[in-house]
Amino acid sequence: MDMSISTSWSVSAFRMLAVLAGIGLLMMTGSGAVAAGKPPPAPKPALYHVKDTKGLLSAAAKIGAEGGTIVLEPGTYTLKEAILFDGKSNVNLTGSGWNTVIKRVGEGDAIVFKGSCWSCTVRNMAIEGDVSAKSGSGIVFKEGQWSGICVVDYCHIRSFAQSGVRFEGNEKTPFSSNTVSNCWFTNSLGDQLFSRFNNDFYITGNQFGTGGDRIPRSGTLLDHSSAGNYTANYHWGNTVALRMIGCNFNRVENNRLEQSRENGILIGDPKGGGGCAFTIITGNTIHTNSEHNTGLFAAVEAYDAVETTFCTNQILSWDSNTVLAKNGLALGRGCGTWIVKDNIIRHVVGDAIVYDEKAGHIVKDNLFDTPKPADAK
């Protein structure tokens, strides 16, 4: 037998079978671009349109690691437990306006992003808590692993026992680059926006208020959240409009902080610790604070805060016959090296500006109507 012919035929036959197998593989995959032995493309993020609670819960459960978008039609979606996205990124919840209402009944949160969650959004809806509940918040980001670039936009979040939105980062793996914008926060009893170890934030265009007998602890708490922008927000009726503890390099600009029961802005912890540095506070209207406690609280009070710029703010009372602050700006224990310049301070019962003149402050060119002819010491 001619072995060379036999071997040649065997090789040719093998090659032919391989070609036919490849053609079959291409036919089965439905794409000529997929070569034999290569994995199929990753699945695309899913898109779900839902109109009731059952559909919402089903869609949330189906979203995989690749993420997805859930569009909610107008209506009320009643939750007895939180919607949980655990370690999933690129998740988007989008309502159809504030007539899309996610209503949480009983104790607990409404929407929770847990673990490493990047580029997630909640937009264009109302989220409502149970006024009889003792715990729970509207949207919670927690137990993150360098999570960030998440957005909450154009939502009305109301009546939770704790917060409307909570960023619960930690010192080792803080959150970064999250945005909260154009939202209404009303009638939640804790810090309506709670931000802990949540750096490089952008918080803008929000309203933090109250009605009736539900008095929030604060409009916003920035707790060890640094290098962010807090801009064009409007506060009314909170115990304290804005609290900052352990924060550095933040800009607080062009906000309205008004009608607080105590301070408009409280920096640091009166009990000790939590100092802040390199903060810029400028262009804000801080008015009618110490309401319901006239003359007892400074409009702005600080502890352990250094290297701070406080310029071109206006501190006043819209109801100066009945509501006066104790001081305009009170720099307490541990404060040093502030620039306090070009502010207007009216309607206080004590000195407009209280500070230690040996602590390296620059205080000049401020207008105020207290009896002293120069900046108060």
C-alpha cells in the first residue's frame, strides 16, 4: 500500500472535517464574527418596564452583575422589605415623575445598594417612609468597597425614621464621587442626607425641610466626607441645617440655611473631636436661625476648625422682632487661622463675631449692627 497517499488523504479529510465543524459552530452561534473556541459576548444590561410592585421586585431580582435599567410607570409601589442590590453596578431605577411613589411600610429601608456598587442611579420618583416606623431610610449605600459615581436626582424622599439618603462609607474604603442633586428631603427625623466617609461628593440644588411636628436632626450631616462641593441647597425647619464633623477641603457655597431651631451651620463637635480644615464657606444666606429658641444659638458655630475661609456671607433674621441669633459667627474651642471678611451680620443679641484674637485669625471689613464699633473679640 502507498502509505504517502493514505496519509495525505487522512490529513485532507481531517482538515475538511475541521472546516465543516467550524461552519457548524458559526451557524449555531448565529454570527460569522464568532470564531471557534472563543466565548460568546457578555450579556447586555437588561431593560425592564414595570407597572406594579410584583413587576418591580421581579425585575430587581433578575438584574445580574452586568447591571440593568428598571423604568417605573406612574403609580404606588408598596414595599414590605427593602429592594436590595448586592454587589451590582450600573443599576438604574427611573420613575415617571413624583407620581411614581415607592412606599415603604413597616420598619426598614426602601432601597439598598450593598457592597461594591458603581455607577448606579435613582431618578425621577418619590420615596416615602412609614411615619409610625422607628427605623429605616429611603436610599442606603453601605458596606462598599471603593464604591462610587452613583447619582440620586430629582427625587422627593420623605417621612423616614432616619434619613432620606445615607452614604455609609468607612475609613479604609471610603465612597467617592457620588452626586445628590435636585431632590426634596422632607420630614425624616434623623440627618435627612447622611454622608459618612463619602469623599469628592457633589451635593447641589436640593431642599431640606419639614412640616408639622416632624423635626429633622439636620438637613445634611457631612461626617468625615471631604474634598466635596455643597452648593445651592435650601434648608428650613431643621434642628441644624448643616453639620460638618471631621471634614477637610470642602466648599460650601451659595446655599440658603434658614429657620433652624438651633444653628444654621455647626462645624465640629461641641463635646470634642471632629475638627475640620481648609473649608471655604462663601456666598451663603444664613437667616432666621435659633428659631423657637431666640437668642440661644449662634447662626454659625465652630469647634476645632482651622484654615477656614468665611467670606461674603449674609447673616440676618427675616423676623427680627421675634427671632434673633445669639451671635453671627462663634469660633469656639480649637479654632484658628480663619479669614473672616466681607460678611454682613445683623439681628443678633450678642457680639456679631466671637473669636480668640490670639489664634491667628484675620477678621476685617465686616458689617454688623451690634454696639461695638469694630469687629467683636
